[in-house]
Amino acid sequence: MIETISLVVLAIGSIGTLIGSWYVFKTLKADHDWNRRKYAADFLNTWDIRAGAHFRAIEDRFPHLRDIDRTTGKTNEITREIAKQIYTCDPSDKDSWDLRFHIIELLNFLEDVTLAYAHNVADKEMLLSSVRNATIRWHDVLRNFVEIVELCEGNQPWTVFTSVVEDWKRVEAPKRKPTA
């Protein structure tokens, strides 16, 4: 009789432990998902702070650069020749020198965005719905600059940025299921 009672208690304890473990897993997963969304929200809240001055500096030099050319239907871009002039400029050419670093810092920021996306640090759906189109547009505008940097330096410093943008252009990322 005591053996039967002890087996029943052991079985109930095991089931309770299993249910508790499942609950802890679900709670930790929901917390992890919430943290990813919070990170994305915080990241997006600093978008203008971290990138606004760079956007402004580039568009001051090239007004309406991000606009679509109404005659061709294509996005304007910094040409290969202008990109080379900017990247290889002499520090004494203060305007081009400053613009060079605004472009580099903007590309570094966009690399941060795409790294957070690629490595699931931030919520993918939030990044896609908020910054996907702007990031693709800046990629297209600055692609010649990126190519000139690769040519001059012998490596590509923004590989995640370029590969994620190419993926974003091809397919839409799957939507996440609600967790709460």
C-alpha cells in the first residue's frame, strides 16, 4: 500500500514538474520575444537621432537624392564618378571630406539595423514594417559609394547590409505569430 501511494505521489510530482517546466519555457520565450520587440522599438526611436544628421548632410549636397526620377521611374543615386570623388577626396576639401564621413557613418548605422535583423536581435517584423523601404532606398542611392569603398579598401565593410537588402528586395520575410 505504501509503495502504491509513493508511486502515485511520484507520478503526480513528475507531472507537476513537467507542467512547471513547460510554463517556465513559455514564460521565458514570451519574455525573450518581448525583449526583441522592445529592442527594435528602442532602436527605431533613435533612428532620427543616429541617422538624421547624416541624411540631412547628404541631401544638403544632393537635394532630392532619394526621390524617384519622374522621367525614368528610377531612384536617383550618387554616381560612380561622384562617389569616387567623395571617397578619395583630400582632407583640405572640407565639404567632400565631411560628406565622406556622413555617408560612412550612415552606412555603419544601416549595417547596425541589418545586423539586428539578420541575427534576430531585434524583432524582424517591426524592422521590416518600419525601416525596410528607407533602408533599401539608401542602399540604392549609395550603392556606387559602397562599390568604390570596396575597390579602394580591398574589402567590403558593409556585407551584412548589402546581403540583407538584397534579401529584402527578393522576398518578404515571414510574419511572426502574436505571443501575447
